[in-house]
Amino acid sequence: MNNKTTARIESALRSALNGSTRHDIREAIGWDDSQVSRFLSGKQGVTIDRIEDMFNAIGISLVTRKYLDAMATLCEVGASCECARNGNGECGATRQ
């Protein structure tokens, strides 16, 4: 991961664990307040079996870059493009 991505993930985790959802996240991963504090200070990590629980509680979904690229393409051309389905080319394409 690059530093920009890491900073966004860190920011999302800090915000969730310092906000009103802290209690719900704690319960989802089976931590007490001292463990959350140690995690936020860098003195405790998240075990591999708790990462998904933490992300689910925070509302973060991990997807592959390939998936995001496909979604971006579908959003650009239209997943249900009537023009293309009727043999008229891509919607919004400049026709000459």
C-alpha cells in the first residue's frame, strides 16, 4: 500500500474508534477500552481473525483493484447501455 492509501485507512479507523461507534466496534472484535487505546497508540495490533470483524463494524469493504476498474468502466459506458445492446455503439460516443 502506498502512504496515501495507508493514511486514509488509518484516518477511517481512528475516526471510527474515537467516535460514537467505538462501543459497537469494541464489541464486534471482543476488545475493551484499554485494547482500543493500545491499538490507537500503536502498541497493539489486530489479529488476522479479527480484521474482517473490525472492518465490517466500521463499514469498510475490501475489493480488488480489478473490481474497481471494472465498475469504473461500467459506470462510464453504462451497465445497461441501450445504444450498444441495439447495435448503435456506445452511449454518449461522438458519432460522425
